[in-house]
Amino acid sequence: MFDMAIVFGTLLLALILFATGKVRYDIVAVIALLIVTITGIIDPVDAFLGFGHPAVVTVAAVLILSRGLQNSGLIDMLTRWVARIGDGRVRQVFSLTGIVAVLSAFMNNVGALALMMPVAIRTARKSGRAPSYLLMPIAFGSLLGGMTTLIGTPPNIIIATYRAQNGGEPFMIFDFTYVGAGVAICGILFIAFLGWRLIPSRKSPASSEELFAIRDYLTEVRVPEGSKLAGRMIYDIGAATEAEVVVVGLIRNGRNIVAPSVYETIREKDILVIRADSGDLQTLLDATRLELAGKEEITEEMIGSDTIGIIEAIIKPDSPILNRTAYTANLRWLHGLNLLAVAREGGRIQSRLKQIRFQPGDILLLQGKKDDVQAALPNIGCLPLAERGIRIGGPKQALLAVAIFGSALAVSALGLLPVQITFTAAVVLMILTSIVSLRDAYDSVEWPIIILLGAMIPVGQALEVSGGAALIAGSIVTAASTFPPEATLVLLLIITMFLSDLVNNAASTVLMAPIAMGIAVDLGASIDPFLMAVAIGASCAFLTPIGHQSNTLVMGPGGYRFTDYWRMGLVLEVIIVIVAIPLLLHFWPMY
């Protein structure tokens, strides 16, 4: 009983921390693991065995294979086709949501969404509409698609290996398709024909220029003869004044230098193109005696060129720059990026840039060398929005990537080798054939997810060995005892759905799988429909922006509020319950 109390207390603490987001989810998982280990519920020798769990290996392999498919150019060929879908709203929502769902069946949910977000935004802008009517649908589509295959989402992989550990064969690649495909098809049809109409109309900017109105903050200043800044570096402007100033261009003898180095020497008669608001501009002029130039129209050439670009990027929920400012994140010094503006929830933040602490979903307007920007975005945990670096591998490389990936799927589907082995072999082949570089392989693994899984698997075992899972399962069976046994399946699905709206879907799966097992034992039923119900429920984070990274990523670009998600999400979850239960009972009978 004492062990059970400790486990329940640990889980309560973890759920609170997961839901509030005050501590990142991988750290929360490690804290929970340490508590159940230090208190003796889990043997210290077994504490870190979760990191060698087949589910963890498979998730890492899937992430690398997703990068391989992206690098091969296959996905970019698809996105170019999407650009021709036309202006009809229903057609746009159906096409984009359906394509994201298909991609999510075979690659990471967030990866599929990241590929299609720029396409959706360009599609909306081309149609003269706000992106909000497309972004939430494709985020939900990424979750629906993940339900359909073993590798579509971590919960499915966890459920498959949990079945194998409890006396059965692991679920195969397409075992999830029987129920998942029906749910996904019904969900996509609902979103395309009705769901998007339930999304509150949010005025979103039609372009980055409208959102950030960057030209309103750009000014030309001339370096007069005898200026004390002449002969010094651009870096020294920051030391000369308290003003918040970013030098985005330099005009010298009629030649335009875009995004000049901070070590560029300032000369007399230079014209600096600076980003500053009116107050900072006056402070700069007073402190340095620079002169306002006869301001002409600021053109794109002054702030961008063939090698220098301006890009919109969105901050991921696991970004290393969260809660930091542009200065403390060293955007300029480490990554060569000028931060020009920040937008949050569809509107530009008017505060001074150096005072803004980054949050998940913030949109950054960045200037820098195009190659540097593309290399820096993964390092700072951001995804490109308005444009992205398309890497076309060519038809031969795309065919090779498809052949490797398809062969791994086939071997796994036929049961010739376990999925963690076939997919690891596929990763090695992609590296040997240069589809994925070693750096790409390591960079594409979402290490916070790996840490979360490796730490939470033993915590789930602690819930089971302490008797906590059996207690919860018994309570659910008792609550539904006045109804047919199938009612327990409905209740389990709804509880898992609710949990996934608050915490990471992998964590909710680890916690609910032993409970599902306990319910099946109490009823003397097969564990299969209950495990499948947990897999479906864990992918149904449709009520909040915090339940899944996909929902968080579209919040800023779509201008959504926290309460916008449940308007379409609640109806979608009701439809999923109505569709999923009959399919579960048909394909995975209880008795």
C-alpha cells in the first residue's frame, strides 16, 4: 500500500508538471523515474533499461528515416503537386489534411506537419484568406494519420511492444490500420466538410510584411565626416548607446551590403540601414551624432539579396531558446541571425526585442545568410514558415529512399524480423548510400522524446508492480458494471483521450497500457481491444494546444486562442468514439 501511495503521488506530481509546462516533459519523466527508483519500487539495476526498450529504438529509427525521405526529394515532389489544388476551401482543407495524414502514417507527426505548414500558409495567402482555416485542420490531420500504422506515432509502438511483453505477439505494421484507417477517414471527411467551419474566425496577417510591418522600423542614418564611429566596427554601436539597434544593411559608394558582419569597419559617408523604433532611433542619434539620411523607400534589396534572406520561423515546444531572449540565446554571435521582430498569437509583440522571452509557437522574423539560416533553425529549435530550404535529391535518390523504406516495411509486415531491427537496418542503409548524413541522423532524433520514453517506461512498470494499475482498472470495471462489458472499452477510450489532452501522448500510453491490461484481466477478456483503445485515445489530443506538439506549432501562425481547439476538437472526439468502438469490437473481439 505504501508503494502504491508513492507511485500515485509521483504520477500526480508528473501530471501536474506535464500539464502546466513549467518543467519540460523529459525532465519531468526523469524526476518521476528517480522517485520510484530511490524509494525502492524499481530496482536501480533496472532503472535505465527503458532506454533499450524496442519502442525507444523504433521511435529513434523512424525519426531518422523521416529525415531520409525528406532529404531524398520525395516529399518536395509531393508538395509541388499540392500547389495546384485550386482555391476552393473544402478542396484545400481536404487535400492538405489528407496528405498530412498519409505522410504521418509513415513518418513523425511533427515532421509531416512541418513539411506542409509552409505549403498551407502559401496556399491560404494565394487565395487571399487567413491561414487559420487550414492550419488547425492539418495539425489534426497529422494526429489522425499517425493512428493508422505501427510507426505512425510513438503510442502505437509502445502498445505493440507492451502486447509482446504480456504473452502475445507484437502488433504488426498494419494491424493498427483496421481501426485507425476508418477513424482517420471519417475524421478527415468531417474536418473537410464541416469541421473547419467551427474554427473561430481569427484575423491573421496575409503576409510577413503585414504582420511585422518591418519597413516602419527601418531607417537610414548617415555617418558624417569626423564621426567618432568612423574607423570602428558595427559591433561598437551597441557599446556606444543603450538603444536597441540592429544593422540590417550598409550602403557604401552606391554599393549595398546586406546583413553586414558585426566586425565590418564603419567609414565616413556610409549609410546604415537600421532596425529601431522611434525612441531607440532618437537615443542612437543623440549618443552617436549620426544623421538621418534623406529616407528613400526601403526596398527588398536593402535587407535581402541572393545570399541574404529574411525568413519567418516558428519556435518548437522543445526549443533550446525557450524562456531566453535574443541576447541570451546568442542568435547573432552563435548563429549569424538578426532578429527583426517577434509575433505571438497572430499579432506582433510591441515590446523591446531584448526584453522578449521566447515561448513555444512564437514567430520570429530573422535575417541572415540563407545557408546560415537553414543550418541554424534546427539548432535553435525552429521550423521555417513562409519559405524553406527545399533539398531535391533527384528521382534516383527518391527511388532509392522509397526502396529502402518500402523493403523495411515489407519485412516487418511479413513478420520476418522485428520492426526495431528492420528499421535500424534501413537507417544504416540510408547512411551508407548518403541519403542521410551522420549529422542529419543524430540531429533528426528528438532526444527529449527518447528521454521521455526511456524514463516513463519503468514508471509505468512501477504503476503495475505496486498494484496501482490493478486498482484503477478495478475501479473502471466497477464504474461500468451496470452496463454491458463494452462500456468499459468506451470509458477507457474517453479517459485516455482526456489524459492525452493534458500530457504527452507517449506518457499517457505508458500509464494507460497497464490499466488496460488490468481491465481485460478483470473481465476475462482479450487484451487486444483494450490496448488498441489506448492507442487510439492517446492520438486524440484535439481539445487543447498543449496535448501535442502539432497543436502547439499552429497556434501562433493561425492566431488561435487556447479555447479555439475544443470547438472543432470536441465534435471530432465524439465522432472518433462513435466510429472507433464498433471497429474495435469487429476487428479485435473482446471474447
